[in-house]
Amino acid sequence: MANPFSVISPEELTAEQADQLFVEMHSDYPEITRPGNTLIMGARGCGKSMLIRCSLPDFLMVREKISFSKLPYLAVCISIKRTSLNLQELHKLDNVHIPYLINEHFLTLNVVMQSFLSLSKNKYEDEYYDATAYQIFFEKTYMRYLKAAGCKDTVEPDYTSPSNFFTSLYEHLFLMSCDFLPYITNLLFPENPDFSYSLPLLSYSRFIVPVFTKILELPGFPQNKTLLIFIDDADNLSMIQTQILNSWLASRTQPTISLKVSTQIGLYKTYLTPTDVLVEAPHDYQEIDISFLYTTKLAGGSFYKKAIKILIKRLYLNHYVDEAALESDQAAESALKLFFPSYEKQENGVAEQAKIISCAYETDGRGYRKNDDVRRYAIPNYIRQLGGTSKSRRTYRYAGLDNIIHLSSGIIRYLLDATAKMFDTADNQIPEDDKRLGKKVKFIPTDVQDNVMRAKADFYLFAELQKGKELESGIHEIATSTSPQSTTDKLANLINAMGKTFHEILVSGDIDNPFSGRSERKVFSIALSNPEQVDPELQQVFQLGVRLGFLHKSYIGNKDGTGRTFLYVLNRCFAPIFTLDPTGFQGYLFMTNDDLHKAIYSGKELRRIDNDKSDDENGLYQLSLFDCMEG
């Protein structure tokens, strides 16, 4: 039985498949496809590659039902992961006389090669094809700049169609890349390496810009439009290659040619050019972060609503719901809540707590409205009354549509991976005889949902910590010392300290008093009291946390209201590990450097929260609507 939530790499999707699955997740999507250089940043799995896939010509032609010549722009995609640009042998050039020229040639060659391969796959309109125009382009532009770069090859293009023409140019460029490999191979011999270079030297300004500008003038191409060059996974480039790419951004060739560079948050290696000039936003490029920090309906509802559209589309395409479920957001949400039901016993318990809060609101209420207090305290009070030990509180079940969306922490890949695992588990529980009779999964049991979300939290934490070790040491051995010696160990302690502290705040107060404890009990973030004094040790811990996706970085007003400070939000996928409530608005806790240093070495609570003190004295604050929307 096909799993409706299985994830296929965007590069492998046909235009028709992408059209069926694509939901415009990001309000910045129109900005990304406008003329101008853009640096697209986001956590792994947030949808960068899918966004690029759905900006390419074949997708637009299917979705907008337009011909190639009517496209609003022309786009090509260069996947750095699918090239040999990150060959380790290229690092041997770093200390010789022309590392930048050779690296730029190799980068340019790969960009042009993948672009021509992409152009060869477009569906062109036969009536616009003019072989003479293509021949003039080839002889007057393409070969002119190719020879100027030092290429002495004889190239025989195929003029029978636009697709065949670009295929023939791609084949020649592929042979040029093969000629480059022996030079790289020679660098492997340390005894007497020969660094002399006699191959062509392509570049962005002397080849890509003039050649691609003329391509846009070919008959049948979108006239007076922009060429968008999407460079996906740019964090896989070397330091020198990243500097070269930055020089391309600084050249400001838009609106004719615009570079759209995607990278994981925290992994883009440098913002300097080869001449140590800093590329800056918004002068050289626009910077867009497409990660979602907040997933609630109240904070704009963007991710929550889009997640529902993505899930319901997949159920519909696999015939689990009818077309009526697609007609409105409410119908879709209702259908998904039936497929991912909440734990009834738990829902009843939360409802009982909500009733207690409502009855006591007139005399003891804290919020402006009764519903505010219900939303703020019902789930924390239920978790608090589950029992006196943390083990009994672990019986809290992470199930239901709201929980699984919030636990994804704004990462759509995490949500789809989790739901796919749930579906497989539920499907495996159906006896084979029943499957042969046509029985299929009707809903995901709550214990299956809970087990999957807990297992994913554990796996994500420990698997990513392993990667952190490898990032630091470059080896696969994990230190067994109990004393934290590495940044990874310190990060693990920080996450543990945050989780423990946030749990203690969540369950603070008297079980018999629904309004006892901290006024803000849902806390998922820490803010820096003195960011200007954060030392390199703490900076490294935070940087690694953001890089691995354990923390989301944002900004918040400082205590004095005189400026901004850093806010670090714990990834909500860890909620099952520490028994936290991932839903709703969350508060934040101001931390000093001394508190943080104790946490990264001990793994104990960030600080003791005194119930006899006010939230302000404890450093606890509620996120405002402005902060949520800004984040």
C-alpha cells in the first residue's frame, strides 16, 4: 500500500507530481522569484529545494497553463550536491598562485553545464524556432567567449531543435570537465606535483553574463525577462568557492541575471569576496529566512495552515479523503483530526482542567479573558496533576493533529517523515489477510503517534549530536569522558538544562490551585541578558546549536526596552523528551553569561525559579504578538 506521506526528493519529481504536491509555504515566495540577487536561508527540511523545483519552467508551464515563451521569468537550477565542486583535491590549490582563477573556472563550468542540461529539457514552441538565429548565437557569442577563455576545441552543435542544440553544448562542456579531472588527479602526488595550468579559464563576468544574456534574446525565449540562476546547497561549496560566489553577487548583474543562492542556516562559510570585500544586504542581495519559528494559529497561522494543506493534499491524492475535504481549511482540518485523533482520555482531562480554570477565573484569573487563561494553563495543569514524578508525567501522550504539527517546529520534512513512519506502523498492524480483502489504514492510533514522536525526538537529538562530534573532530570516534571537553558536549548539556528548566516552570505551583505557579508556564526560549559580553565559548555552543537545528535564533527586545538581544528557541521536537507542551504562545527566560556557563558544564537547570518571586524577578517574560509575528 502506498504511503501518502512518503517524501520524494524534489529533483526527482515530474512537473505534474510537483504541481499536485506543491503548497506555497512562504509569503516570501514572490520575492524569491523577482529580479535581484537573493540568499535563501532555512533549516534542513524546511522546503528550500521544493521551492526551487517549483520555480522551474516545466512546473510553471503546468501550473499556470502557459507556453515556454510566455513564462514570467526563465529559471535554471544548479545543485551543488550533485556536482564534483567539493572535490577535496581542489584544496591542494589553496596555497598556489591561481587558486581563485581555477576554482572559478570549475564553478563556472558546472553552472553552465547544468544550466544547458536544464535548458535541453524544456518544451519549446516549434513555430518560434529559427536555426539561423541559433547559429548566429553560437558563432558570434558562444564560441567567441569560449575561445577568449582559452578553449581550442572544435564544437559541432546540433541545430535540429532547441533541445538538441543545448544538449550538444552540454556534451562538449561535459568533455571539458573530463579534461579538468587529470589536472586535479595530478595534485594527489605529493612528491613532485605539477601545478602548471594550460586549460581554459571560464568566469562569471567573461562567460556566463555575456552568453546567458544573449540566450534570453533567442526566438521563442521569454522576451525582456529575467534569468534566475538557482544555486542549491551552496553551503557545500569550499571557502574559496564561496568567496567567488560572493564576488558574483557583488557584480550586480540583475535584473538580466539574478542569482538565487540557497543555504542551511549557519552553514554559509563566508560573506567575503576573494579581495576581502564584504557583500552586504540589501546592497548586493536580499536575505530571506524561510524557516518557521512559530507554528500556532494565533501567530499568523502560516505554517499551521500550510501544513494542513500539505497533509490533506497527500491524503486526497491517495484516495483517503474525498474532494469535499479540500474545499475549505475547516473541512481539511476536521478530516485530518479524524485521521490523526487525539487521545480521548487526555482530552477529557485537559477539558476538566479548562472547566476548573473557567470556574475560578472571576476570582483568581490572571489573563484579560477567560479563554486566555484556559489556553495558557489547561495543558500545563493537566501535565502537573498526572503525578508527582517525572516518569508518571511521561504518560502524557503526544498525539493529535495539533501536537504533531507543533512538534515539527516549522520543518515540513520533519512533519512528513513523522507521519510517514506513523502510517507505515499502522499499516503493519493490519493482518495480511485483511489487506488482501482491501482493508487499509483509516486513522493513526494515538499510541502509534506518541511512540513515533518520542522515537524521532530521541533519534534526532542523539544522531545530530553524533554529527556534531564529527563536525568538530573530523573522525567517527566519540569521546567517552564524562567531562564535557567539546562544543558538542556543552551543547548537549545546554539542551538538557533548557529542557529541565522549562519542565520545572511548566509544572510549578500547587496542584490544588489552577492559577498557582508562574504566570507564564509555557517557556521554550532563552534570551541573553548581556549579548555584548557573550564570549567565544558560548558563541560556539549557540552556533553549533543553530547549525544542527537544536535551536532557532531570533531577536527580542532587551529588558530595558532600549535595544535588541538574541533569542534562542528550543526545537519543539524535543518536547517529548522533557515533557513540555509544544502548543500555543511561549514565554522566554533571560539568562546571564554565568548561568549559561554553569549550564553547559553541568547540564543542570539554567536557574532555580522561585515561586515567591514575580515573573519579572525570575527573568520570565511573555512573547508579545509583535515578537511572534517578527520572529
